[in-house]
Amino acid sequence: MSQPLIVTQLLLKRAEIEAQIKSLEDRLGQARADLLHIAATVRLFDPTAIDRPATVYHGAAKAMRRSDVFALCKAALEASPEPLCTRQLARHVITAEGWDQDDTRLRLTVSHKVGATMKRMSLRGAVRKVGERQKASVWRLA
């Protein structure tokens, strides 16, 4: 038995709207990429012209030395009265470096770098893992 005409028409309209949404999402993604490129070009000529922090290349976060990462994490742990989780330490590193805190990939990259650094420093006895908070290790100075 075939579907009623109204159901067929509504399904066609639904498919049309889904296609429009997909097209708009693609255009929005391209517009965001264009905006980033324009902002980067403006910063080449005048670094103070745009207030938003510059988007960092993810390789720059990976290239940070462990000693630099640990120095920033140690400063955050010394300033905090309670232990901090890896995500909080990563946020502190991103802020201290002046990077974009809204960049999800950057946060993930820095979190991995901080986690590896803190684990190595715990083996050396500089910090101690005191538990986990929402699947993130919690650290304090030893």
C-alpha cells in the first residue's frame, strides 16, 4: 500500500530542508575559515588591530618543551590552595601562552602534553597524583 500524498510531500519537503541545512553549514564553515585568514593577514600588518588572541598552530603546542610546560603547571599548583586536574592545568598553560581558549583541538593537544609531562614529573617525585576528576588526573606538588 502506498503512502498518502501528504506524507510523501512532507518527506520531500523534509529532504529539501535537510539539503539546505547541509549547504548552509558548508558555507558557514568556509566563512569561518575565510574570517580566520583575514584576521591572520590583518595581524601581519598590525598585531594590535584585533583583540581576539591569535590562533596557534597545533604544532606549536606540541613543540613546547616539557620543562616549560612543567614550570607553568608548577606555578598554577603553587597558586592554588587545592589540587588541580589536568584540564585545569592545560587551561592555565593556554592562558599563560596567550592562545585561544575556545580552540577545542588546541585544548586537547595541550591536555595531552600536560598529562604526559605531569606523569613524567610524578615518576621523578616532583608532583603526586591524588585522584581523578571526570576522567582527568588530579595533581598536587609533592
